[in-house]
Amino acid sequence: MQQVPHTPHVQVSAVSDGAFLLDIREPDEWSAGHVDGSLHIPMGQVPARMDEIPQDCRVVVVCRSGHRSARVTEYLRQHGYDVVNLDGGLVAWQAAARTLTGPVI
């Protein structure tokens, strides 16, 4: 039986203020609210824009709830990136009273 890979994740409380965040949500979701300073690359554009994602630091991949970002995290891991998925996504981020730019998601 083939093993399912374990997607590494990080809790909101463990994300430092200087962490590199990759937001893979769609443009309308990004406009509704995002973490200031995060890099926005919609999920479907990640393969074509991987050169914009740093390989010299850990990348925290985020979406609204953590499901889509888990898929992107696995994809980037397969290509040698040091990445983790934000557990609970921006819903958890907001619930932890972390700052978002724009209106509430």
C-alpha cells in the first residue's frame, strides 16, 4: 500500500511576524483581506511562477481554511522547497486576532 505523504503544518501561534507567507487564494479572496507583506500567487499560477518563491527560507503557504494550501505545500515540497501549511488558514489567523489588511474574510 502506498503511503500518503504527511504535509508539514504550522499553528498560527508559531508563525513569527517576519515569516514569509505565500497566499495562494484567488484575487477576489486576496482583495477581501490578506496578511500584509505576503506574496500573492493564485494556486493555479504556482507552477509558472515558482521563481518568485524564495528557496533560502521557510515558506508558510496559506489559503482560507488550509485545504488548498496543503496541496500547494506538497507540490512545492516535491520541488525542493522548505514549506509548511498554515493550519486552519486565514480563518485561524483571524480567530487568533492576527492582523489582516482589508476587510474581514
